[in-house]
Amino acid sequence: MPRTDNDTWNLATSVGATATMVAAARAIATKADHPVIQDPFAEPLVRAVGVDFFTRWAGGELAAADIDDDESTWKLSHMPDAMAARTRFFDSFFQESARAGIRQAVILASGLDARAYRMEWPADMTVFELDQPQVIEFKATTLAGLGATPQAELRTVAIDLRQDWPTALLDAGLDRSRPTAWIAEGLFGYLPPAAQDRLLDDITALSADGSRLACEAVPNMSQVDHERAREMMRRVTAKWRDHGFDFEFSDLGFEGERSDVAAYLEDLGWRTAGAPMSQLLADNGLAAIPQGNDSVSLADTVYYSATLSK
């Protein structure tokens, strides 16, 4: 079903299922012969969600190569390396921010992100996680059941980003007079174009001079045949249904002309630098992901880091 402005989901359905897919990819990446990342909580969280398709994939019982569409440039088998490179990028961003003296971090739409539990943080670091109430509760309960404890002061903010999340974050203790490190990982593509701009406006309004932001965005897709791209994604998930998981990627995003993320941030006072996924893969010694002319591939996604000057 196509997205609407007030739709709902959980970690097994719609856009929420992408968080489970990404966690499954991190679980596989963690078990690689020469892993780029270590996320010991990824597979237990996937198993707790209970989507059999992702549980079998994360556990090695389902080979992505056996269900990928040969003609598509988007393949499930590319996900573990891509998510390893992506995770390393955002982990490094937080580590560099902490070394620079920033002591409050915000993870927007945190999903099954376990950074507060698996990363080493300064003793005086506060990590804020924002997501829908049922996602926050599920993750906290599951990790507690595993005996996991946060490695920083963790403050969860149970709210949908379509609501007044800035006020909720301030109520949770964010100090807007101090620099903040923000990440928006795997988020922009699931927001309407106007909501993407509004999110960046809100982040800027809450940020003191010297704050940092890491995010990702797909490049300009104006030259892409959108119907052909949708058909490609339908072929991708058709085989998933044969394995019991009814999921339609082509319904998850919002079309429409989007602001260029780097240009928009520059206008708001941020100094930005970007690198495509293809570069992150190469920098981490991971295999390249093929790029095609019919759609934007995982390799095209651009990862930005930015610093605010007010």
C-alpha cells in the first residue's frame, strides 16, 4: 500500500520492516571473515521481531543470491557490505564528534540501532534516541532481556517525527546551548520532500554553533524513469513473497522534487562534505556495487557530514 501522511507501521511492516532488514544485514556483516563492524545485538533483535524471512537470512539459512533478481541493479546480497560501510561511517562520525568534545548525541528514527549499547562513549555522554513509542519499547525490552546495558546515559524520546519532536527532545533534556552530534541514517528517502526540509530546519534551530550532522541522501533522480525503477523493485520483492514475506519496496518512498541536501544545509549555515557509498565501500576494502542507468543504486547514495557555524 502506498505511503500516506498519517500511515502507521511496526518493525515487521511497511517502512518499519526496513529497520529489521538493515539490522539483518548488520548481523551478516558482523559474521564476515574480516568484519568491518561488530554489532552483537543485530541478530537477536531481528529474531525478536519475528519476520521469518529476515530471521533466516540473518542466520544464514537463506542465501540472498538465490532470491535476487538477476536483471536488477538492487540486490539483497549487496546489503551486508553496504550496511557495514554505512554503519562504519556513522560510528566514526560519533567517535570524531566525541573526540571534538561534543557530549550530546541524537539518533533520529533510531529503529534497531544499538549504538548506545555497543559503542564506547565518554563517561559524560548523553545519547538521545527518537522513534515511535512501540519501537522504543520493543528495543528497550528486548535488549534488557539480553542483559545489555547502555554505555552512555541513554534518554529515549518516544515520538513520531511527524509530531512535535523538537519540544519532546527539549523536554527530555537536550541542551540547545551546547553542540550536538546528530545522525539521520536511512531516513530521508522515507520522508515527503517538504518534511525533509522541515527536519533539517528543526535540527538547525536546535543546534548550537559547532554542532555536527551526518546524514545520507540519494542524488538527483530527475533523469530516472520512475516507472521502470518501480517495476525493478517489484521484481526484487516478488521472490521475497515466494519465501513468505509480502513486502513492496516501491510503495515506501515519497516522490516529488527534493532539495539538494548539501545546498540546503549550506543555506542554513552548515559546512558540508559528502562521499558516495562507492567510496565508503572502497575505503573499507569492500566489494564494489554495480551501478546502472535505469535507477539509482546503493552505490550512488551520498553520505554527508556537516558542521554548523552560527
